[in-house]
Amino acid sequence: MKKYILALISFILGASCFVAYSVIGSEVAPDGALVEPFFLIPVGYLLIAIAIIIPLIVTVLSFFRNPKTR
């Protein structure tokens, strides 16, 4: 479980970015400009992608380091 902790933290942070974007919301400023925390969307997708890629890399590396006898 220790080897997947970075992926778990990354997934939790990515999900919290999407939740924060929904909670903060967007508004229109008095001058007509749209004010929203748009940066949270790509950061959330990046963290979720990292959370998917890390277990794949860990699994492949552990397979090559400790091959099972056949």
C-alpha cells in the first residue's frame, strides 16, 4: 500500500480541484468580465492522470524486478 500512496494523494487532490471549482463558482464582474477559477480544471485533470499513470508504472517496474518463476 505504501507504494501507491502518491497516486492516492494525487487522486484526492485532483478530485478536490473539481469540487473546489464547483463550490467557488463563477461570476460576472461589474465591467462584464467573467471571473472564475478556470485553472482548477486542467490541474485537476493533470492530477487525476498522474494518479492513473503512477500505479501502472509501479506495477510494470515490480513485475520486471521480481519476475515470477514459470
